[in-house]
Amino acid sequence: MRIEEDIKLGFKDVLIRPKRSTLKSRSEVNLIRYFSFKYSPLKWSGIPIIASNMDTIGTFQMATSLSRFNILTAIHKYYSIKEWEIFINSSPDNILEHVIISIGTSNLDFEKIKKIFLLSSKIKYLCIDVANGYSEFFLSFLKKVRDCFSDKIICAGNVVTGEMVEELILSGADIVKVGIGPGSVCTTRLKTGVGYPQLSAIIECADAAHGLNGQIISDGGCAVSGDIAKAFGGGSDFVMLGGMLSGHSECSGKVIEEKENKFMLFYGMSSIPAMQRYTGKIFGYRASEGKVVKVPFRGEIDKTIRDILGGLRSACTYVGAQKLKELTKRTTFIRVSEQENCVFNHFNASNILD
Ligand code: 5GP
């Protein structure tokens, strides 16, 4: 047994130190980034935020709405080929260029991506997604996918340590997805005792990935737009969001009405309802590692996205980053023991002028 003594940090442990800036307004900030990749010859430009491939979040409707903001959606893996066909035939290239196909590591998944890529050559990204990216089998599956789809942008995860990021990149990943246990509806840390504070995971994994010309996605743990700024500030190239995008018309969660109020169900992909829904049973050897929660229904996603992007632009202004790409270079984190002042609760002021 070993203990690592140096402190590992989460988003709530830091703030970003303001820096002298020549920017006059947040409208001068450019959030678009231009990417080229270690293996794939494709290029991609856009705002490097990704809607998570959870079944309630990574929907075709979400991809359609978020493509208008140049934001990516990782489509969940439960759509049938028929549903993909209908989506692809009815979507212009701009939408398809903002889509990531998610798969697990089964042979069926492998055959399915072949069929989806045959339906459209416009889709650039695929993401091999497993809860625990530390297995030998995962590495060999990744190699097989890289051999078969040599020109696609391949993301793989999840891991949280530099040595495994290197291993995944050397096995064919362009981008490594980082995060074990930080998610809003994840109970892995409680169930298993395993995890890694997300900001430290980002800092260490980004360093490892960038050293090999790879990139990382920070996946999970962002609760407010300031956390997204911290993830980018820590070196993340992309940031994946689940909970922050839940409760919208584009989501597929069940709507619950209670008196005047509308809610939507949101649940972890390893929660009991998700396991029941997709495997039809609860395996005796598996514990649930996800929660079910009820979130307020917030209507269409546009307002939430504008709020997130506004927060991110403002963060860039505070440190003098004219482009999102400069945010990491201009970030100094300070360790803190307080975040916001909680003396008052938020008042929902949306109807204040009625
Ligand atoms: P959030 O943005 O909600 O904090 O985190 C979203 C991420 O949580 C997802 O992209 C996924 O990686 C992770 N996640 C989703 N469902 C579960 C679950 O049931 N268990 C665990 N351990 N992680 C989950």
C-alpha cells in the first residue's frame, strides 16, 4: 500500500486569478478553436464543448440545437441503425459535423459504427466509451478501431492518470476522455472508493496528452460555467457536460408535473433504471453506480447555452485571453476555501415583468 501525499484538487478548491487585460468587452472573445489531430487527417473547428453521450442528453434533437452554436453532441449508443438513417437523411452537413458516434467495446458496437459511417462520410468523430478505461481488452479494441477507421477522429476513455493517457494515445486515440467519479449523477466514488479530483486529473492528463500531440476531454463534474472555465484553464481541450444540459426540451427524460411545476428525470448510465432499460435486467455481480434525480424543466436549450458561453467569455476577459485557446496559458489557479457567498438563495426572476 502507498499513499501519495501531494494534494489533488477539484473545481471547488480553486479560483482563477484575474490578470491585467487589454480586452474592452467580452464580445471581443473568440471561443472557436481550430483542431488538427495526432492520427486523423481531418480538421475540426468549433466551440469545444460536448453534450454527454448519456441517453437523456446525447439525443439527435440536442445535436440539431447545439450545432447552431458550433457545439458537439456525443450521440448515445442506443439509437438503432434505422433511427440513424432517418437522422442522417434529414440533417444538413453542418449538423453531422457536430456529431460524435458513441460505442462500447462489443462486436455489435463495432459492426454498428461501420454501418453508420457507410450512411454518411460527413461524421468525423467516434468515441469508445467505457466506465473503466484501464483494461487490456479496451486497448486492443481501440487498436482494432484505429486500424479500421484510420481517418476518423477517435476519442477513448475514461481514465484519470497520465500513464494511461499515454497508453491510449499510443494505441490509436486522438483524444482521451478524462474523469472517473466526478459526474453529477455518479456514485462510483461512494460505491468503490475509486476516483480522482477532476481538476488535478485534467492538469496531469493534459500534460501527458499534449506531450504526444494528443488532446483530452474533461468529462464530468462541471456544475456551473465557472467550472467549465476552470477545466479549460487547467488544460482541457474539450469539456463534456451532462447535468448542466439536463432538463431541456432536447433531452429525452421523462417529464413529471407536480402542481404548477414541471420536472424531468435525469439518471446516471450505471443507475438501476438505465441498466434495466438497456440490458433488461440487473446483473447479480454489478452494483448501481449512478443516481436518479428530478431536475426542474427549463424549456429549450438555447438560453442555457448562451448563459454558459457568456460565462466563458467573461472568464476569458478577466484573464486577458482573446481566444479560448489562450485561456490555459493565462490561467493561474489560487487555492481557496470559499467559493460563492450563499447568504441568499436564487430568486427565479424570469416572470418578474409579467
Ligand atoms: P456531469 O456533467 O453530469 O457532472 O457528468 C457527466 C458524466 O458523468 C458523463 O459524461 C459520464 O462520463 C458520467 N456518468 C454518467 N452516468 C454515470 C453513472 O451512472 N455512473 C458514473 N460513474 N458516471 C456516470
